[in-house]
Amino acid sequence: MKKNPESNPRLGAVGGQAVLEGVMMRHKNRYSVSVRRENGEIVTENREFISVRKKIKFLNIPIIRGTVNFIEMMILSYKTLSISAQAYGIDEEEEESKFEKWLRTRFGKSVMDIVMVISTVLGLAIGVGIFFFLPIFMTKGVDHLTGGNLGWFKNLVEGVIKVLIFIAYLWGVSFMSEIKRTFEYHGAEHKSIFCYEAGEELTPENAKKFKRFHPRCGTSFMFVMIAISILIYSLPFVTWDSVIVRFVTKLAMLPLVVGAGYEFLMYAGKHDNRLVRALSAPGLWMQRITTREPDLDQLAVAIEALKSCMPEEFPEHSARKSGNSNETINNTSEKASVSENPDGVKAENTSCSENSDSSVDTETDNNYDLRKDIPDVSE
């Protein structure tokens, strides 16, 4: 067991996710969402998000803190997607109808807000059906075809089916043009974070040199959770006698799976051994699907979000700070226009070069030191 000998204060300082035509970056209690609009303008909105774990110490207990973090990240993901949709101008394309005005007056919500809620609920329902019910039914089918002799191996078969469904799903959606763009911004997020952690000047050209595969990506987290779920759902009381009972039991134990996965990620951030590398490897492989090579314009958006969420280090990129101590909207959005300098790209305000071929994998060396690339997720 080897601990990380390096002491780089930038490791784990910032994390993020890709959103609609942009990137969200988070640092401590602040997160910033930067989006490039159709006119080439980069629009940035800064907000605060203070984890409930900082207010209630009990929620910092191992396993429990992982579940709390998972729920908070789902809430934050929903908020950032909504922010990016509004920043991109999706709900501004047409004049509001009488019904839309009534919704906003009556409930303080727009049609886009309601659509986001409905799509989130439907997405969760479909996800539960695909990743919980379907593997159970398919495993039951495989067990029936083998004469009911699978025994304990039903748990392993169920896990393999989950992985195959997960890969098929990601591979399928990767052909959608909107998803391709999101995967490119995903790559831009990883590259800009690596550039920052390396201490290099944050420019699109510098960020482009870094790898787009990050061991602490959500893709890696999903594989870790699947591996842990195979072990936990193999416990004797998680019965195969009834599909409904097994489904309910698995849902009840999901917080344990999520919490254990979170603890592994924290462990992985401080250790480098065969177990860490083995469990991290599938996620790194899958990022060949979930990340694409970004162009310089996309890297500029990611860098803008990164700098904006760190006003102490990059004061020139921070909009007015919110006054409330708990998740307050900053109504003054920071904007950066695209540079029209024909001679090249300049820092965040970037003139777009030709899009790089997103199918080309420019990072071929997987044998890099994970300890240098794994940020600490603890707060």
C-alpha cells in the first residue's frame, strides 16, 4: 500500500461536468456554468452551493457522506443543466404564450423548468427500469436456460448484464449529434482541470496537450458501483426467489452501494496499488466513448468556467459575489466575447480553429501515474 508522496494543493481543488454547450466547474462552495451561445459569446453564471455535510457533522460519517454527496450531485446536475439551457437561450427563442406567462406568474416557473422536471422524473424511471428490473429479468432467463444451475453465479451474470447494458447505452447515445457535442465538452472539462493541476498557464493551447481520461470521472464511478453492487447484492438475504422482493431490497441497499463507491474513490485518491488500478481501468477505457477530443473554442469555455469558480485565484474572471450564505443566484452573469483576431487564439476569448476529429484518440498512453491525476474529493 503506497501513499501519494506528492503534495500538490491543486489536486482535487476543482471538479466539474459537461452541460448543454458548456461546462460547469465547482470549487469549494462556489460553482460556475459557462456556455457558448450561438453568436459566439461565452456567458458565465456564478452560484454558491454549500453542502449540508458542512452543517450537520453526522452526515460526514463514512458511507453516509457518500450517499449525501450522491444526492447533492444529482440536485446540482439538474440545476446546472437548467442554467445552461437558459444561458444558451433555449427558452428565449420564441415569445411567451399566454399559458407560459400564466405558469410563470402563478408558479414562478417557465415551461423549460417544468420540462426539465418531467424529463428528470422520466429519466429516473427509465433508468430504474433498465438498470434494475431488466438485469434481474434477463438473469432469471439465463438461469432458466441453464436449468436453474447458476447458483451464486446469478449475481455475477447480473453484474455482467449491467455492464453490457451500460456500455450499449453509452455507445448508442454517442451517435446523437447533441451528445457528441456534450462528450466534447466533457473532454474539455478533463483537459482544463489537468492543465490547472499541472500548474501551467490556462490557455486552450496548453489544455489541449493533456489527456482527456480522468480516473475520478463519473464514468469510472459507475463501474466502481457496479463492481461493489455485485458483492453487496450477493449477500444471502438479497433473495432471487421473487423479482419484486429482490428489486425492493436492491433499492433499499442502494445507499450502501453508493456510499461504499464513494469511499473507494476517496481511497483511490490517496493510494496507488493494483486494486485501485484494476477498478479504475474500466472507467478509463469507457471514457473513450464518454469523452471526445474538444476544439479550442470548447476548451476556452471550460477554462472560463474554471477560472470563474475560483475568484480568489483568478479575480479578473469572477462576477459579483452572492450575498447569501446558501446557494444564492448571482444575477450578474459574466460574459466574454469571442476574439476575432485572425492570427490565432487568445486565452479564454477564443477564435475557433477547425474542429478536431472527435473520433481520433490522441491519448494512447494509459500507463500514466494515477496518483498525479486523481483529485481528492473530500471537502
